[in-house]
Amino acid sequence: MTSLAIRVATLIAAAIAAAPAAAQSAETSLLSPVPLTSESWATRGAGKPSRLAQELAAPAAAPLPAAPVPAQPAGPTLRREVTVTGEIVRIGDLVANAGAVAEVAIFRAPDPGQTGSVPAMRVIEAVRPHHILQLDTRGVDEVLVTRASRVITIKEIEARLVRALAGQSNFADAKDLGITFEGEVRPLQVEPNAEISIARLAYNQATHRFDASLEVPTGGGRRSTLRVSGLLVETSEAVVPIRAIMAGEVLKAADVMVERRPKTDGIAIEDVLDFTARHALKPGQVIRAGDVMKRELVARNETVTIVYEAPGMVLSTRGKALDAGAKGDVINVVNIQSNRTIQGTITGPGRVNVKAKEHRIGPTTTADAGNPRR
């Protein structure tokens, strides 16, 4: 037999011997739950269950928790409404997650206290040169931009001028001073921390007239000038209606307020409450003595109750009022029973009190002394 024939026979014999092992290995690989490289193989016994049967009979193991997915960093997103401080609008004001370019200025802000809008497409165009190429607008068509501010009221302007004029006037008490402006003065919108200042002030002590120039901050270090003029006046507390008052209406605490006005002949609040308006009163009108009267509790020709008061005795009877009057007024009434006219004081609605006169007993006369009563 040649050498080549011997090699061929050897290879055929080796293949036949390896066939059962290969079949066993193929069977195990189809059923094994783990890679073959980590498996430790053993011969199966007739009465011993296979490993696959054991795993199928065993309770299922709890599933492992899913590994957390790392959050993706949020991209640049367009805001819907913003409030800015100062005269510049920056990228970070309009775009959330703007990153390193957040402080880049792109627009000029509206005036203090005003609100404006900028289209979303305009914002996209403005931020593209700064490498924000994918801006999530979230369906926003425009962004509303409000510039923060505070209001300087007319009262604040007046107080600032009064403090400056108090030292130049000849009035005794600065707290009683007020301002009457010539022309219209409107509230001012300024930056949140801005304050007005007086650049120039002229005052005439004889006429109490003043003329002043106020500096108003407008942002960016710039200031505008507001010129005001008027009179420095002495003030006092005055009662004014909060709403329109009709003639004959009784004034209550909710209808009026007390405020400082240029000194006039106004009356105190005690002389207004529960009084009746003689005529119509406008809101803000200073109430004077002639504008109100005591509330009428008894009308002319009204049937009233007359109450007689004497030491240790009180009597009442019906009467007729000959006059109208308010509480405390003295009027004439007729006693219907005796038809006598007497005077009494109104003490309540339809009620008049009459006090009996106390007769004073004088000293005994000489004639009476010489003739004592037996």
C-alpha cells in the first residue's frame, strides 16, 4: 500500500470515530442556555433530570432593572415671554440653554414699562451667526418682551419738591405743605432702581411760586429733563366724597375719605358722617359746612310722640310737629290732647322730649312770718 493510500485510510477512520461525539455536541448546543465555552459537560444518568428540565421547573428569576438611559443635554429652546432689565435684549433672554453666547446682545429693549414682540423667524436669523443652528421654537410664533420698570407717581414728585422747598419757605410746619402744579404732570416710568433728582429750583417767597427742572434716568447712563412749576401751599385735612352723592343722601364712612388739600374752610369728619347732603356732591370735592345738614328726623306736620320728663315721672302723649328738624333741634309741637303749643327737643325719629320746669321755692315773706298758718 502506498504512503498516500495509508494517509487517506487514516483520515477516513478518524472521521468515522468522531461522528458520535460531533452528534452529541450538536445536540447539546441546541439546548444549552449558555455558550458552550463556559459549559462543564457531564454524562446524563437515566433517572436524573436534564439541566434544561431543572431550569424549566425552577421559578422564573425577577427581571433585572433596566439600566438608566443617560439624559441628553437640552438644546437651545425659544421662550414665549420674557422680562428684561435695561435697554439691551441678549440671546439668553430669548433662548433657553443658549450656552456660551447667552450674554451676546442682539436687540434693543422696549421703553421702560412697555411690552413689544419679536417674530420667531427674526430670532432664528439673529442667533444663527452665533452658531445656534437648530433652535427649537416649540410652535412659538413670536416672543413677548417686557422691560422692567417702576412708576414714579405724582405724589412722589410732589414729596420730592416739598422737601426741597421746605427750607426756603416761611411756613411753620413742613408737614402741612403741598404742591399745586401748573399744567398736567403725569407719572413717570423709569428703571426699577432709578430715582429722580432736582437739577434746578427757583422759589418766590412772596408769591409762593416755584419753577424746577427734574432729571429723570432713561437708561444707559442717560437722563432726560422734566420742567415743572406751580405753587407751594399750606394744606389741611379735608373730607371728600369717594363717589357721587345725591342730594338728600345720608353720608356714611364708606362714602368719604380724608386727605390733605390746600387749606380751605373744610369741616371735620365728625361733622359729615350721618349728615345729609344739601345738594349733589362730586367725587373729590371738599365738603364744607354749607354742603351738609343734620339728618331730618322729624318732618313738618308729622305725628310725633311727646315725652314729658319730670323728676320721678315720665309721661308720653301724641302730638303734631309744626317744624321739621334734626336730632338736637328745638321745634314747636302741638299737644293733640290739650291743643297747646309747646317746645321740645328732637331726640330721635318722630320723638320730641319736653322737660317740665322746676319751680324754685323762695324764702318765706314777712307777712307770712307774722301770720303763721294755723
